[in-house]
Amino acid sequence: MGKSCKVSRRCILFTVIAMISVATLVTLWTIALIGGVDGNHDAVPWDSYRLPTALVPHYYNITLWPRLSQDPKTGLYIFTGQSTVEFECVKATDLILIHSNKLNYTTLDNKHIARLIASGDGSTPSIKSSWLHLKTQYLVIQLNGKLSRGRYQLYTEFTGELADDLAGLYRSEYEEEGVRKIVATSQMHPTHARKTFPCFDEPAMKAVFYITLIHPIGTVALSNDIFNTTIDGVAVTQTKFEPTKKMSTYLLAIIVSDYTHLYATQGDVVVTVAVLIFCIKFALSKIDQIALPDFYFGAMENWGLVTYRETNLLYDPVTSSIRNKETTATIIAHELAHMWFGNLVTLRWWNEVWLNEGFASYVSYLGADHAEPTWSVKDLILLDDVHRVFSVDALVSSHPLSSKEDSIILPDQISEQFDVISYSKGASVLRMLSDFLSEPVFVQGLSAVEANNVSLPHPVYDIMNRWVLQMGFPVVTIDTSTGKVSQKHFLLDPESNVTLKSPYNYEWLIPVRWMKSGVVQRNIWWLMEKEGFGSSWVLANINVTGYYRVNYDLGNWERLLSQVALILFSLVSTNLALRTTSYLLVETEYIPWQSALNNLDYYYLMLDRTEVYQPMQDYMKKLVTPLFLHFKNITSEWTHVPDRLTDQYNQVNAIRMACTTGVTECQKLTTTWFKQWMDRPQHNLIHPNLRSAVYCSAMAAGDEAEWEFGWSQLKNATVASEASKLMSALACTSLLCFHRYLSYTLNPAMIRKQDATSVITSVASNRVGQGLAWDFVREQWEYMFTQYGVGSFSFASMISGVTARFSTTAELQQLKEFEREHSAAGFGSATLALQQALERTTANINWLQQNKQEVLDWFNSQTGQEMH
């Protein structure tokens, strides 16, 4: 949310430029869910993807032995395990369903693959039959009689593959001084615990875990709690851990490696912030933070053992940029926020993912801001979350924060819930709630509303249900000539048909902070009609704390334009929208520039393959040249680093855009720096903050020699953040190396699996590489789908990335044909992304038809003025 801005040019600018668009704790309220879980209409219980409610787990006692060398018989890496789960029967049943996926079971007593006993002195019916049901991923145990109410224990022995698939208990590899090292690690979230041991793998089925790990002598075993005892044998060590807190299966973590520890006391500022702000006692004895060489996600909030991709935890002050540092701080804050929001208080089912991720995303800004107040991190939510989610939530294929429970059943559907809606919209809506309640009331909860005399026109739950239970967001239209204020569901394509019904008819209770002629008004509107604006200019949604867009009558737009630049492309003329960008000629602040660039990126996506591209480049060159010279001046010819975080960020923008648009001085600067590095590969003098921009510029301007050098540096990089910069820059090249780079994504020895879809997306972001990336995905679809189709959040991002430029009827037909060709197998966790790509492509075609000529004429007029 950021610091309160004064009534000043910056305040107006912050609010207005934020409107740039490209046409595009449970304690706080009670959510009235739409619908519920339908009754089981399947022919047999084991065809249902949801567990029956007759059995409730209490604890698991699990021993796992991951082998860190290949099995001599099969050539595979494997793990073996033994598990006892104690559960309570709360309703008589003759059937046990427990999740299991890709596990091979040992037959016990020459009869069945499981053994059932009663806890205490009770008796149990014998097992009639047992089998694995692959469709719904169950171990099914049919009994000869019914279990009565009471506790029972189910024992199994099993073997699984310690594969490199980044799911369940899996294998990660890295090299150290030429020696290959193996790490056994885990990713149980969201539905992969069942791939490690048989379990009741639903978030509401919490239990206590007693974990024992058998591992080679000299390695370190880690799990959620501290170790209890360690027994060294002849060749292996056995480590037992203290029992965990009662928790969901997806939070279990297991790691065996030869890593060393860095110890610290409970002095972590983010933990301290959570305790102080939310008055919640810290429940754990430790929080290990570990970086892994191979990891699909940015990080994972395993309770007591948080796992990270290396780029998101390991910060090297010599080679990492300030952006890396800020990202690391924010992600750590996000994961530690999960210790409360998600781990201690857990969603009942995956239709409420936003309760976990939205809260953690918003609180991460509070934690990082407390850790580094000088960064003003809370201001960045506008760019990183609010603007990011608007373009997706303006589609009819979007979804509410809270969906019907029976609509999210399959593992693929569960994975799809971890999207920009759950994370960024969740955080944005909570930020709005915090703003109209006030932050102190927000963190104290609903009980503080009355205590702090917060006056609201409706109960909090009634206000918030409209934002949680219906997709999309409104555009508020203010007509200063009549005093009328109205709202309407904002859609990227106004002609699209919204088929998802809403109990609120897509109307919202909207808090509107506003100013009139530069004076902030004390009262918040709750979307009521206003009168008496006169000739004054009005600005609503100050600091963009509300999750909505604002439009005005033309007269008010003109009055605002005399104050500052503002764009709302789909609701005002393109000419009016583009006129406002000229303000950037005298702007040096990061947030206005980044906001403009984020949204003008749509113009590049739509027009960089057309005749509009060069006039647009010429205009952008005119805009960015003063910014480039500004940073050249304040850094004393690039020899010093700006003091403020946002200035450091905008310096990168200046170099990137100046070089991209053809500012000769910039291109000469970056190619010189890169050539100096090529001449002395062990002495990279390019400042870490600037490396992403410099590397990309040098690759784009260079030939195969630059690309080969960049590739060799990537393969030899020892710092993950440096490798990430090089990996992105290699996609800035010319057509020559694209085929080769794309082919490397099929070989994990060249590009790790965790990075493959990101590389493809990076190639697609290059206007020359986009078509090649799309062809590559289609040609390699079977491999892509097998490797990444289930459980990989980046798989959906890849589909969105390779189709982002689609804006012709031919591309729409290709996309439809692609959908038809693979509809039988489905699209896994990219199903929703494909639907959104189809919708977005249709909207893009319409936008181009309506605006292309006007945009071309406008850019030509601007570049013509420049030539005079």
C-alpha cells in the first residue's frame, strides 16, 4: 500500500498513471460459499476424487530410505518405505480409501498389500481384497465386515522411484568441483504426498507425522521438526525427528543431502513482524530455509522446512542485483507468512487457495517493508500484483477468488487454482480491505471494527463477498457534468458473453477515495451519486487502493490531462490515451515509468510485427532518451549507483529501453561493456543491477560469438541469480540460435527441467522467436505435456507466453486446431490458460481492427514532429 502521499504532483501522478491499462484472516469475514459438494454420483466410491468422510487420520509413523545411488538391478534411483497411519472411524464402513500414486507395495503375510489392526484391544474385520485404482490415485481396501467407531492402524511397505520429476520425494542433482552430487528432496504440494507414502491427501485431513529417515553416513537428514535421535550404522545413519504439529500432508518435507548448516536464533525480522502485528505465537522450534538446485516453484512453505529455488534464496552481494535482493526478501516474507496463513490456519479445500496465497502475498509486503523501510516495498504491489492481475481478471474465462467446491476436483484443476487470481487478486482485494478498514483494524480482525468505530454502510462480509464470490472487477464511471456515478463489469472484450452467473449480478460495493481540485476528500464514497463538481477536476481511487478502474467524462479527462498523463485505453479514444504518454518526457520516477511500460507492452505485442513497429520505436526512443541522459548524469557517467531502490530499478529501464529503441550511445555503451567481459571472462565489471539489460542488449546487437560466450558463462555460473540473467538474455538473440536454444529444453543436461518452460516463454517474448516457440511447443507437445502437464505452475505460463502476440485470424485458427487435436488427452494444468488464450486472441483481433490505423497515424504524427 505504501506511505500516505501528500496532496502533490507525485500523489496525483501515482494514482493517475496507475490507471494505465491496455484494454485490458478468515477472521475478517464469513464467506458464504456458492453451492457445495455434490453427493457422490459415481457408480463405485473409488471413482470419486474426494475422500469419504468416514475415516479421519490422527498420525503417521513413516520410515523412508532414499537411495542416492542407482539400483544395480534396474538402473533406477529408488526409495523404500514403511508407513503406519492411525485413523479414527467416525462412521461405520467396510471400505478404506487412501491416496497412493506410483508406489509399488509389498505383499504382507502372503495375502494383501496392507495390514489392518485395531488400536488397543479391539478387533477388525479381515481384508477381503486390496488394489490400486489409478484413475483416482487410491489404494483401495475392501473389508469382509464393517469397521465400528474407534481407532485403527493401517500398515504398508512400499517402493517408489526417486525420479527427477520434481514431485513427491524426488531426486535433484548438481556438480561440485566436477563431482556429481545427489539430493533427495520433496515437493508434496498440492497433491504429491501420495507419491511418497499412502495418505489421506486432502488439506483438511490434518495429522501428526513421526518421521524416520535412513540415509548414507556423512549426509544430513532434514524434516519439518528437529531431529530426536541419530543412530549411525555400518553404512547408513538413521535419524528420527520429533513429531510435527498437526498439519496437512502437503506441508510435509523430507531432504537428504550433504549440505552444511548456517544457524541463527529466532531473530528473523519477518517472524518478529508477524508475531507483533498479528499477535500470533510462533508455534515451531525451528524454521529451516534451504535452496535446491531443481525446484519447480519459487518456494514452498513446508512447516518448519521452507524450500526455495536457488535464485529466490541465495543472494550474493558481488553478483546479485538489488532486484535479486528485494525479490529474496519478499519471497522469504511470503513463505514465512504461510507459517500462520496456510499452515496454522488451513483452507478446507483447494477452491479457497486465495485464502492461503492472497494473505501471504499481501502480508509479504508488510514483512519486507518492515525489514527494509527505505525500499517502500508496499508501493510495488501496484505494479507486481494489481496491474498484473487486471488483464487476466478482465476475461470472461477468469474465475472468482472462491469457486464452487465441486468445481475443483481433479489434480489438474487444483494446480490451476495457483494462478494470478489467487495470488495477485487475493493480495489486491485484501489491500483494499486494509485501506477502508485501516491497517490496525485489518490486522486485529473483525472484532476491531466496532472497537475502532469504523463506520461502514454494510457488514464486512457483505462487502467482501461481492469481491470474493464473483469474478472480475468494475469500472467506475464519473460524469462531472451531471454528478452521476455508475459501475459496470469491466471486460477486455465488451462484446464477450459472460456465462458464469453471479448472485450479485456483477455489482460491487465499492470504496472510493477521491480528491477534488487537488484536495483529498475525507469521506469514502460507497458508490453513491454525487453532485456539484462544476469545473473542478476530480480524481478517484487515490493511490489505486481500490480493486477497480475509473473512467470520466471527456471534460474531466481533459482537465486531468492538464495535470498529468493518464490512460484507460478501452474506454477513451486511443488518441487521448497516447497523448498522455508524452508526460514521460519529463518524468524520472520509477512507478510511473514502469506502469507505462508494463501497459504499453501490449502495443508492442500487437504491433511489433506490423508497419506500426518502426514509428512506435521512434516515438519511444524520443521518450526514453531524456531518461537515459538523466541517469547518465546522476550516476556520473555510469560510475555510481543511485541511492534509492526505485531509482536503481528505473536506471535499468532507461538502459533497456534506450538500447531496445536504438539510442546509439546506449548500444555502444552496452556492447563495449560486454566485449570487455568477453576479453576477460574472469573479470565481469558490469554492475549486477545492470547485467540483465546489458546482457540482453549485447545479445541482440551481437552474433553467434556473443551467444556462445553467454552460453558458456551460463554453464559455468556458480550463482543462481547470474545464471538466471544469462538464461533470459540468451533469448534476446537473432534467429540464428533460437532452434538450438529451444532444442536444449528437451535435454535436462543442458537446461534443467525447472527452467525449460521459462526458456520457451523467454524465446516467445522475442518478436523474432515467438513463431518458432509456438511451432516448437506444437511439435513437442507430447513430451511437454508428459513432463510438465500436471503439477507444474509454469506450464500454464508457457501457453500464455507463446500465444501472447496472437492477433490474426490465422493464429486464432491455429489455436483452435491445436485445441481440437489434443482435446482427447486434455491440457492438464494449462486448460484454463488455453481458454484464456482463445479469448484474448479474439479480443486482440478486434482491438487491431479498431485501433491499428489510428495508432499508426498518431505515431507517424509524433515522429514527424520530431523530424521537424
